[in-house]
Amino acid sequence: MTTRVFLTGATGFVGSHVARRLVQAGCQVSALVRPTADTTPIADLKDSLTLVEGDLRDGDALERSLVASDPTVCVHLAWYAAPKQYLHGLENLEAVAASATLLRALARTGCRRIVFVGSCAEYEPSAGCVDERSPVRPTTLYAACKQAVWLMVDQFARARGGTAVAARLFHVYGPREPVARLVPSVITALLAGRPCPLTRGDQMRDLLHVEDVAGAIWAVARSEIAGAVNIAAGMPVSIAEVAQEIGRQVGRPDLLELGRLPQGADDRRWLCATRGRLQTELEWKPRFTLPGGLAHTIEWWRTHIRHAGRVSPLST
Amino acid sequence: MTTRVFLTGATGFVGSHVARRLVQAGCQVSALVRPTADTTPIADLKDSLTLVEGDLRDGDALERSLVASDPTVCVHLAWYAAPKQYLHGLENLEAVAASATLLRALARTGCRRIVFVGSCAEYEPSAGCVDERSPVRPTTLYAACKQAVWLMVDQFARARGGTAVAARLFHVYGPREPVARLVPSVITALLAGRPCPLTRGDQMRDLLHVEDVAGAIWAVARSEIAGAVNIAAGMPVSIAEVAQEIGRQVGRPDLLELGRLPQGADDRRWLCATRGRLQTELEWKPRFTLPGGLAHTIEWWRTHIRHAGRVSPLST
């Protein structure tokens, strides 16, 4: 039986890769996109999926689209994602309202499985390396709103005899990552021969290439697993090591200025995952190693930078 | 300094009593009411508070009303409350979206304190007698949505340098309680001389008269307490005892048919509170004893029942 997926957030960084992975897997994909959205990231897929023009704030139109596409699975990725501002922006509240509207529209369909994309930021800050049984305690509006939607999604699905997953993303990197974020800012600085000021870099993180993230989300969606699932490699690495690996590969480790910037207030020392349900229950394995994934990403940036230090608008 | 309160849900069962208590306390109250709402429950207050016609779904109008009323405290009570259906109705999702809209509008004001009215249903079902440190784990859409809004409210207030309270209601009874609920259904049956079929009645609950609930909410709102506060007497009583006390007072204990109805699936054995922060930190005391509160409620129903067994529409 063909899996019919209703996907939100398909034009975003992670969403565009998820859309591609779902199409590759043979799913029938309906991707909700705002009329004003830049669909360049999924332009190559335009003959392989259905673009549904709409808005998560318009419940009636959403309901019609959902009934028409009659999904077996809903993958809900759309969220406010402006780098840095996303942790505290009031747009997070809008994302909650939009998610509530999505669920009410989903109630009109036979969809019995929902994959909601959450975040490692939902875990208790002092927790260190977490697994899915680790305590959840949001300390930002972003994390609170992600957790809020998960609570709704979970009970909504249960009440309808369905299942839901909170796919909690850790640090995602790869092609099309917004350039203000860590990996692309280091890569683009070094490729341009610019000095790259950084914090001390002893924050421990879990990095996964975005194509592996997309693969993991599909693995989760197609399975019958329910509850929280960490989308993570299960292997802590320091920010300094990541920067140094990029430095090595680009051949400009001399440009890295570790310790130049102060740590941010929201910058947890640890935000890592141990091997979790993705590994133990689904036996999922990433395709990329960290050096391999960074090499792939550096290559993508090389071909997408028109001028030294200048990023093409299409790539962000 | 006058406390300026923006109140949602003022025409509801609990809300109408909260509105009255705030007015008595000398607050300047702006009560948001839908244009279609029946304002009878607060008709006596019409010269003492400002009725703000509006809807939590209309963010722009809400913002204008909030800016105009410039509240120092927001007491957010509006919710979907249809007896029995409220636990699973999709209207709970709408209440979340409405609450997100309220917060975004509040961001335009200088309001630094929010009292959000939550529920004992948010606590872990196996918990028995709970206090505010007891684990929270929603198992219904209603409880999930209440918890979802609390997560948003708490982080929203913190991010603005303010404080928020989750006032978690336990079993509230008293004048204007919807007649389908336990206490009024027993009272009205017995007053009408009708047999009153009940479950075994060994469910343990915490009962508080609605005027005491309103008093407690005001005590919480005026204080600087933050986080969850149980609005409860801190004294467990069985449903059978409550029914028998009503039977004794009405003089018709013979009409009580305890054990006639099966227990409901959502009917937890224990949903009680120990003495909590209301008692230990705010030293708050209820005005009514349980027999006194039931006597007051029975008296109210006597004067509001036009015909035996027939409840005036004004009273529900």
C-alpha cells in the first residue's frame, strides 16, 4: 500500500530534505506550502509531489486540502526557525496555534499516524547526555511551545486510536542550513579566507547530517514506534572538534579563533544523546560519518558561493 | 495602586464568581466576553466592571482591547467546559490556539503577571493525593491542552521578566454549576423527589465551594507566588459522603442509589490534594466547610428551580 504523507514545512532546511527522502521512498507526498514561500529548495521535486498551497492559520482551507489528500501519515515540521531569535520569538506561539489548527483539520481525515518534529531543547538543561526517558523541562519559549504541541499531538492521536511520534532533532547540519548557524558560518568564513571568531567550543553536541535526519524521520514514520524518539547519532562531539575538522578539510585551521567569543546564555555545556530508540528499536544507522558529512557540506558550499564570502540567496 | 485585571471566561461558572470577587476586592476589571455570550451570571456587576466585547480568536481586536485596558494582571479562565465532553473534545485544541493568541496580544502590554487556570487532571493518574511537586502527565486531550498552555504561559512570563501561576482547580461546586455535574445533579434530583442513581461513590475528591475558589484565585493573583498552585481544600472526601451529606440536608437520603451506575473509564479512584502552597505559603483558608458549602448550594438551587426537577435556564 502506498504511504500517503501530508508534509508541513517542506520548503525549510530540514523539510526540503525530508520531502526528497519521502519521494525517493515512493511515498505519495502532499506538501503544504504558503503561497509566498520560496519553493526553490524543492524545485527538483515538483513533478514528484503535490504542492498544496495553503496556510496553517486557515483551518477551513486546510481541512479541504487534508480531506483531498487523505494522508496515512502526517509529518509536521513547519515551525518558526529564524536563527538565534527562534528561542524567544513570539512566533513560537503562532506555531502552537497553527499546530492546533492542523490537528483539528486532521480530525476530518482517516490519518492515524503523526510524526511531530520536536527538539533536544525540550530536555532538562542539566541532563547532559539524554535518552528518551530523560526528564523534559522547557526553559525557553521555543522549547515550551515544542513540548506543548507534542502533548496535544500525543493525546489527539491516542484518542483516535492512532499513534504519534515526537522526533526530537539534535544538531542538524548540511546543505541549505541557514548561513548564520555554526557549521555554515565556519565553512563560509574559511572558504572566504576570513578569520572565524568562535567561543571556547567546549559545548558538547550531537551532530547529524540533514540527509541522515531525513532518513531517520522516514524510518520513524514508516515504523510503528510511538512516543519520543531522539533523531541523533548518539555520539557527543565538541564544537571545537567540529570547527577544527572543517579547518583541516578546508586547509585553513589558522583562521579559527577559538575562545574569542563569550559563551551565550542559552549555550548549554551538554546537549547530547546516548544511543537511543532509533538505534536500539529501529536499528537505524546514519549514512554519513561526521568527517564525511562535513566534506559533503563543504563541497556543497563551494559550489554555492558565487564570490568569496558571498552566499547566493538561493542557498540559504 | 489599583490592580487592573484582564479576565477571560467571566461568564462561566467559575469565572462569574472570580469576576465578583475581583470587583469586591476593589480591582479595576476588564472582562472579555464574546458578543454572543449570555452575560446573566455577571449582570449584577455591569456597573462595576468593564465588559470588553471580543473573541480570543481575533488577535488584532484583542490586542487593541488589551492595550486599552492596560492590565497589571491577566486571569485566563476561558476554556471549553461542556460537562462530560470536555475531556476529549477537539474544542480543547481551539482553546490552546486562543490562549496563544491571548499571549501574543499580552506582549503588547505592560502586564507582568498571569494567572492561568489549570486542572488537577494534569497530574499523573496514579498519583493519589497530590501536591504541586507531584508529577504531571496528561492522559486526556483536555489535560494535555491545559498543560500545553501552562508551558507557554510560564515561559512567556519569564521571558518578559514577569511571573505566572498555574492555578490548578480540583472539584469545584456551588451556585451556577452546570446541572449535569455531580453536586447539582444530586441536589436537583433530591429536591424534585426523583431517585438518584450513582456509582459506588468510592472515588476520593477534593471539593471546594466556588466562592472559595474565586477567593483563592484572587489570593494567588495578588501575591507574588509563581508556578503551580493547587486550588483545593486539602481534605479528601468520597463522592458517596458528598451524596449522603446532600441526602441528609435535603431530608431524602432514601433516593440515593449508590452502586447503581458503573464507574466511568476516566473516573480516577483518587484525585485529591494534600495541603499545598495555598495553605503553606499563602496561609489561605476557605470560608465554607463542606456541609456549610453544600447547604449554601442547596439553598441556591431551591430558589432557582421553578418547577420540581426543572432548572431555570438562567441558572446553568
